[in-house]
Amino acid sequence: MKLIITATALEIEFQRLMQQYKQYYWTTAWAGTSSVLFNDLVSFKKRIKKIVVGIHFYQTHPDFIETFLGNNKVKFIKQPEGTFHPKLYLFYNNNNKWELLIGSANFTNEAFTRNTEATMLLKSEGESSDTILETAFTLIQNSWNEATKFSKPELDKYRIAWKNHRPKVNSLSGRYGSSKKSKPIHEVPVTNMTWKEFISDVSNKPNSRPNNRLGLLRKVKELFEKVEHFKNLQEDERKFIAGIPNKLKVGKNIEWGWFGSMQGAGIYKNRIIENDINISKALDQIPLQGQITKTHYNNYIKHFRKAFSGSYIATASRLLAMKRPDTFVCLDSKNKSNLCKSFGIQQSEMTYERYWTEIIERIFDSDWWLNPDPKNEQEEQLSETRAAFLDCLYYEY
């Protein structure tokens, strides 16, 4: 009997057992493909007798399923009662020669690298070994009876669901995009701000002027709704939306520079005046209503880059915040420091990808965004433009 508590020791022991024993009987909640041990398993696949893998929470990698598609010795628990959660690895030659790993480790790269796991190694020479072996085989057989195989069409559907659910799993772990530093989600200030706190901050911040800001956003919405494409607007209308000086006459005390003044962005200003078709095509990718997905955003960036080579987060996010203020916030030099601090992210080297994964995805996970509870007409309008209003919360005057 041996207790294994480090990832390195677990990997070494696992490799030894895979090489030493001729038959594998496993049950594991999840399985992945990025570990060295996965490659060993593929090499020794003729030794597999029965492997049962769960797919709960879409944690099992679809490439693992695809690797063993059509293999009659690997099956999957697709929809159990409760959660299929055992991690039992029996390495077997005969009833007098076997070893068993049982504990917390799934067959994933994380288990053999960075996770904190505890795994017990039991051997056939130990006390009560016959009973332990019999019990292990009972669990494996019961799991095997419940498990089924994947068809190719079913795997294709699973891969789509896995791809769409990965961001949810990562965000609950404090991981957004490629960010290496992570915090528990309850320690990220912006995600735990309640709707009541959000409204209080918006209403009481110096120079916030929510009614006037709402007037600007109403005008922008009116402009977007009156034409089919951004390119069809008049020059001053485009400038107004873009956040650069213009002569458009709007309501009293409404300033075009709110939510990100782009007055100093010379190249951007020229492209707006020239009515660059790529800006219009970029904005066409963002619908005025409905859910905004990463695909919408990626398509927007693809066209935006045709107008502006390089990284122009401020100007790109200004236009996004105007088209969909419920989803996007303009990230510029005046709010970047405070906003990134509240979001718990690094402000340097901001990219288009990081803007989505580290800012927008955190917005989607925030209490004030998920659970607006407007009490009056003004709050109702704020709820429909709430992401853009982060600008006035973090703006440095």
C-alpha cells in the first residue's frame, strides 16, 4: 500500500504500471489527450480490456473519444444518474499479480501535471487483496454494463457542445483565454458587483451624468436603426458614433466624447471621414439585437483589421460599445488602468483576443450584468446599455 500525493510521482507510477502489466481495466470520470500517458495508452491499446470514461460537464476531450471510436473495449457513460465520478485503474496479469490505483486523479494532463491529487496504490500481496480485486471488478463491470459507444455523428455533436461549454468550465476555474494568472471568480471585484451597487456607482460617480449619457446612446441607436449599413450615414453622423469631433446637432448637454473620445486618433479619424468600407463591413457583423457570440466578434475584428493594421483596441471597442452598449465597453487610456485592476487582469499587451476572453467573458459572468433589476425607467435604460457604462465607473478625470 502506498499513498501518492504529487503529480510527478503519480505519472512515474502510472508509466511503470502500463509497461509492466498486460491488461488494463479502468473507470475514470474524464479523459484527455495532452498527456504523455495518453500516448502510452495508444501505444499499448491492445492491452485494454475494459475502459469506461464519463463525459459529465463535457470535460472529456472529444479527441480522446475519436481516438477510440469503433474500439469495442472503450465505452462511455453519457447520462448517468448523478455524476459518474470514479477514478480506478486496475493493472492486471492474473489474480495473483495485479496493482490498483484509486483516488482523485482523472486520466487528464492536469492530473499528471498541476493538480493536487491523492491516489492510493494497492497491490495483490496486500491484506484483503482478494476482496479488493473482486470489488474493483464489480465496479468496472457495473460501469461497463451502463456504458455505451459513440457513433461518428454523435461525436460530431458532442464536439460542438464541448467547444461551447469549455469557456464556462474555464471561467469557473478563474481561467479566461490564455491568461496564466487566475483568481477565484468570487475574488474578482467586477464580477461580484450587484445591480444595486452598479446603479449606485453610476448615479454617484463624479461627472457620470447618466441621463445625458443615455441621451447619447439613444441618438446612436437611432442612427444605426435608420440605415442598413454604417457607410450610408452622413459624415458627421459617422463621426458622432466614432467619437471624433463633429457638427451633428443633438440634444443639449450631450457630448460625443463620452464612452471613449477618439479625438487624437488621427488614422482612425481619416478612415471614418473617408468612409472606409471595411469599417462598415465590420459593424455589419454585430447585430443590433440578440446574443453576441465570439463568432460575431471575430468576424468584426477580421474586417476591422482590413482598415487598421495592428492593434487598435480603443477605436475598435468604441465602435462596438456604440453598436451594442449592453455587451461592450470602450477600453481606452482613461479607463484602462482602473478597469483592468477591477477585472483582475494585466493591462499591458492588450490584444483583440484578450479583450474578448478577459473582459467581455468576465462581463458575461458578472452579477450586475446577469441579474439587472431595474426599479424605474432610467434604470431600465441603464440595464439595456450596462456594459458601456463601465466607462464612467473606471474613468480617470
